[in-house]
Amino acid sequence: MATVDNLDEMKSYLTPREENEATASYQNTTAIACPVCEDSFDYLVVCKHDETSLSLGKVMNLCTVTNDDGRLFLFTHE
């Protein structure tokens, strides 16, 4: 599993898409492998708060990683 430092570094290789007070999303345009399942993921969603509500527009598989600061990293697979 990837460390938090690696996750923060990974974001620099992804394309930023949306950001608000609660979340930030990044598109995987370079086919980076998911640190959980090792398949290429579609989007990384970073939850900035302990409690965050997400509205997903379609059905997808999710892999998750949590760091020490309570941020949740969601890796989406369509």
C-alpha cells in the first residue's frame, strides 16, 4: 500500500478536475496504478474532512486509503 507521502506526490502526476471546501478530484490521464489493487484507476478523490458527503453520478468500484491526518483518498474504477 502506498504511503501518504507517495499519495501527495502522486497528485502532482494527475490532472486536477474539481475542488471545493470538502473534496478535490484528480483524473488519472497517465494510467498510474492504484496503490490498493494495482489496476489503473480513473479518478482520485481526496476528502478534506472527517465527514464528507459524496454524490456519485454513476456506479463504480472504489478503493480507499486513509492517512494520519484523517484525509480519505478514494480511487475510482469505472
